[in-house]
Amino acid sequence: MRFLNSKGLTGSDDLDFEGTWAVLAASLREINTKNPSNLSFEQLYRNAYKLVLKKKGDALYEKVKNFERDWLLNEVQPQILAVLSASLFAGDVGGSAATNANERRVAGERLMKSLKYAWEDHNTGMNMTTDVLMYMDRVYCADNRKPSIFTTSMGQFRDYVLRASIPSYNGMTIATLLFTVILDQIQMERDGDLIDRALIRSCVYMLEGLYETEEEEEDTKLYLTSFEPAFLAASREFYKTEGQSLLRTTDAGTFCKHTKRRIAEESDRCRSTLSPLTLAKINSVIEKEMIKDLIRDVVGLPGSGVQFMLDNDRLEELQMIYDLISKVDPKKEELKSAVSKRIVELGTEINNAAIANSKSQPVKFSNPSTEQPDSEAKTTTERPLNQQTAAAVKWVDDILLLKDKYDNVLDTSFTADQGLQTAFSRSFTDFINNFDRSSEYLSLFFDENMKKGIKGKTENEVDALLDKGITLLRYVQDKDMFERYYKKHLSRRLLMKRSVSMDAERQMISKMKMEVGNSFTQKIESMFKDMAVSEDLSSNYKQHVARLGDPDPRRAELDVTVLTSTMWPLESMGQPYHDGESRPTCIFPPAIDKIKQGFEKFYLDKHSGRQLSWQANMGTADIRAYFPESKGKVKSRELNVSTYAMVILLLFNDLPSGAFITCEEIQAKTNIPMHELTRNLQSLAVAPKTRVLLKEPMSKEVKPSDKFFFNESFYSQFTKIKIGVVMSGNKVEDQDERKETEKKNNDTRGNIIEAAIVRIMKQRKELTHQKLISEVIQQLTSRFLPDVTMVKKRIESLIEREYLDRVEDAERPAYRYLA
């Protein structure tokens, strides 16, 4: 567009304002009627320019403003009102609730199209008008701080079109009706109908282009001040009603899927139909009405809630409920509570099942022997587990299955959420420590696996199994009780050579050291050291015997394991016996006693000042027995028996054929404790396949008066026969044994608590009672949970023994360390 310079336009002072305005007004009418093709915009600009230059800007501004107002009132507004129909007012004043939804859709689209065209025409016309009045905007409006004519005309469209009242509907404006129409269309879409999204979007553009004030600040957009609150209020009511309805009529999984779909729909609606400005706000509405207010009910829905999902592996539904709760609660308290509760319930069921299984009828007595044929080794079945031991192993297996299940849930559905992982661990800790035999059962689990469970497994499989067991150990609070049981069970494995793999044993010790520290495994490592030293000792002793040149070819070979008494559990070594008494010393046959004395001399010559105490209850022996066969032949068999069984069998060497010896006489000649003697005689005379002795009368029970004969008619197709001791090996303790173990453990705990108190007070010198209790518990929690009463008693004991003293005149009870 070309403009004349101001010099040529100001040469004359004569200016006809009314005539010039008449030309401009006619041109503006042509622009508004979309017929500007014959206009000379250059001439129009000159006319407006002259008026502003001649100080007529104020009059021109008002004339244009009034012209646009009249145009909107007389031309645009009637066109909009003309398209309104009664179906648009259904549900409002004078409306009919029975109005067909399709009629409302058509009528609504007609209104929106009318407003869309009116808005677009008004925008186009005002852009042209602004070009004509550019000088007025730049000079007059800027100097007088008035809004541009375009801004003013936009406000007029807002006031004279959108906010125009609808006749016969008191208080209702075109804008109010437009909002109602858009909301109705959105409701139709929510109900599954198709709507004209582009048309609604055009109307939203219009609302975003209009402001409440002439300053046109972002937060004063008509969309934000008028439509959005109405949309959010309607949505809030809709989702509140829908949420309650879904809760009554659907299951939890369906509820979650529907809610997730609604969130996606609203996100899409804000991007394509409404405005992205509304996205966060509508999400907040859904999150409050359908998640925050209802999630507790959804989680707890009987037959479909979180418990049902967990029990039936509905991982996808659990992930949905996790995603929904994450939107309203970063801590996921409802989900955490529901899952934790279920873990504890299932764990308690496992505990109760273990108690019930341990009280079931024990399995019938079965042959404990393991035999090998003459020609080659024969694979035989393992001895059946004791019923209570089987219950212990099953308890751990069941917990590991539960742990695997919930680890999968955590990783798959809960994205390894740290808060939920902590809650899971706390739940496992709770029910495991509510079971008073958890330490013993876990140790038995390791024991059975080390003896046979890991046989045939790869290194990775063994490592995974040990890791799972260590994970359960992490949950056990009384780790000192576990240590006591583990040492007891380990000692039997080592001494009876029952371990499948010593590498696995050492690997286990290494894992325990990493989990609970060096002090936990110190004695266990010493046990392995004793075994290694004993191997060298036995080898040196055999060389020593060979150098002596003993001419007796039938001399027994001795394989000794020397144990450090302070490092091995006393119960596995047979000490104490009854009520703290020492175990009776076994009377060995002269030939064996001679060998025993020879070893003692050999050992004590190397280690003067030490004392050897022989534990016959822990040993085994390989002996050769001869049984008569047909045609006067004698057949030999190699028997692997306990040391006690060897002592018993050697007594029969001195008896003539057919003679007997009573149980009472055996006990007198051997000094074997009666309960040990009974078990060994049962193995030798009751088990059908290993009956090398005969018993009168024949019964499972052994009485002092029962007679025992050498079974000359014993026959077995195998030359090597292993005769196990009835109920030998590791088993679950009975109530008396359990009480004894707890008593010993409490004594040990008392010493540990005292050591911790002295260690703390030596460093701190003075400390209040409460802080001392707190620090002691904090130091020892990794090993066991100290009882506060026990800590108090130990403090009193230290005061009596003058390790501590009470601080006089202190505000709070306090103690002082006495050097």
C-alpha cells in the first residue's frame, strides 16, 4: 500500500469531517458485508490520516467504535438469535427433558456454526479496518493510552454478541447457551456418540481470543474465566456420579480400566477439542472424584479388589491400580496397606500350616540303610525326612514361593517401587518373626539342602538357592538363635561327612559374612579350620603308625577329628548330658581302647597341656562281619555303623553261638547312655533289612530285660551295608530341647548385652538411662532385638559388680563408668 507524505496533505486547513466520515462509514459497511473489492484502501487510509492529523482522532475513534457497536447489535446479534431453536433449551427453563439428543446436536451445531462464521467475519473485517485506521492506532491511541480499535471491537463482540440476552429466557445469554451446547456435545461424546470436534474447537478459539478486560492479560481469557469453570463443574458432577455407579455395578479391574480410559479421553479432548490449558485441571477432577475419593473402596472390593488380584496373578490390573494411586498419593498408602495385609495373612497361613504339619502323625519306620552291591555302586533312595523336619523345609519353601510371587508383582506391576519394596520386607519380617521357630526352620532348610538338596544343581542354581535363603535370614530378627542352630546342624554335617559340596558350604559362610558380619561367622570358620587341621593330623598319625611297624594285620585304622571345644556347639558334641551333667564315658573294647590310647600319646606329645575328650556319640565305624552260609561257607559283609553300634557288635565276638546278652547287660559293659543305646539297638535289631541282631521279644520298643542274639542267618545281596541310627541327624527340637536352647541363648545374650554396655560407657563415661538403653538396642539390633527388661537387669548387675555407678543428683537417671 502506497501513502502520500504528510506535506502534501496538510497544505489546506479546510477539512470536512462529516463528509470524510461518511466516506469511511460507507467503506466500513462494505468491509463488514464482505464486499471490499471496489474500495481504495489507499484513499481510505489518507482520509483517516487527515482526520487524525487535524486533531480529529478522538471523534474518529468514537465514530468507528459506535459504528461497530451498531453493526453488531443490528446485524450480527439478530442473525445469531435467528438460529436458536427450542430444542437448545431442553432441561432449562421452558425446555423439555424428552428432547431428542439428535435434535439437540443439530440445533447446537447450527448455533456454533453461526457464531463461528460471525466471529470469523468480524475478525476479517476488523483486520481490514485496522489497516485503514493504522495511523490512528499508532498515534492517537498510543498518545491517549486507549486500546486499539481492534481490541475495542473484540470487546464489543464479547458484550453485544456473546453476552446478549436471549428474549423469553431471563438471564440467559448467547454465551451461556453456547457453553451449555458445548458441554452437551461433550457429554454426548462421553456417552459414545460422534460429535463435530473441529466446530467446537473453532468456538473455543473464539473464547480464547476474547478477554474480560482491555489489557488482554492471559488469565482473563473468556475461555478461562467463563467456559472452563463451567466445564470443570459439569465434569466434576459427571465423574462423581459415574464413579459411584461403577463402584456399585462393576469389579475393581473394570473400574481401573474405565478410569484409565477416561483419563486418556480427557487428555485427547483437551488436545483436539478444547484447550491444553485445561488438561491438568480436568485430570485433577478425575483424580479426585474417581481415584482419591474412591480408591479405598476399589482396593477393598470383595471378590475383585487388590486381594483378588494378588491371589489370581492379575498383574495387569495391579499395574493399573498402581498407576492410578500414584497420581493421587506418592506414598501409595492404600495399596501398600492392602498388599502388606495380604502378605501377612498368607505368611500366617504358612506358619499355621507348619505347626499343623509338625504335629501330624510321623511317617512309619523305614529302612535307614544305604547299600552297595558287590560289582558296582548302586544309586539308592534317600532316607525319608522326619515329619517335623519335612514341615520345617516346607515352611521355608512356601515362604520362598511367596517371596518369588511378590517379587514378581513388585517388578512387573509396581515398577520396583522403593516404598512398596520396604513395605513388602516389613510384612515378611512381621510374620516370619511371629513364628517362634523361624531361626530353627531356616537352619534346617539349609541343612537339608547342603546334605542332598543341591545335588545335581549347577553353580548358578546353588548360588540362587543360597541367596534366597540369605534373603530370609535378613528378615529374621533373632540372628543369634539362627547362628546357634546353624552351628549345631553344620557340626553334624561336617562330622558325619554329609555335605554334598564343601565349596557350597564355604560359599554359604561367605554370604552370611557379607550379610551379618565377621563376628557372626567367626566360630563357624573355626569349625572348618578344625576339619582341615584334623585331616592333616590323621594323615600324620597313619604315617606314625606305619613307622612303628605294627605287625597286627587286623589292627583297626583310626580317623580322628579334633575339635576346639569353645568353637563347636556343645549339644552336637554331646555336652551336657542331662541337667548339665557330663556324658558318661563310653567303655571301649580293649583292642579299640589300645588304639585310642596310642593316638592320645601321639597327640599330647605334640600338644602338651591339652586335654582330649572322646565323643563316641559323634563317630562312625566300618567293620567286617562274618555270617555262615550253606555248605559251611562264611560270607563277609562290610557294615558302616555308629561308634556306639560298633561297641555293641564287638561284644558278640566273646559270646558262643546262640548265646544272648540283655540290654541291661550291654549298658553295664559299655556305659552307653540308655536313650542312645535304645536307638542303636533299634537300628541293629528292628529295621528289617539291617537286622544283624535278633531281639526277644520282637517289638519296636526296647526294654532293659530284652535279649539280643547275633543273627547268624542274616543275608543281604550287598556286601556293603550302611546302618543308620534311628532318628539320627538333625531334627526339630521338642519343647524341652527348645526351652534349653532358649535358656542357653538368653545367657549368651546377657553376656553380649553386658559387653555392649561396658563398651558404650567406656567411650561415653556418663550417660542417661534412656540414652544407654537406646544405644544398646541400636548396637545389637543387627544380631537380635534386645529385651529392655534384660538390658535393665544387666545394668543392675554391672552396678553391683562396680563396673558402673549411678550419678547422684542428676535430673534424669544416669550412670557413670568406673575405670
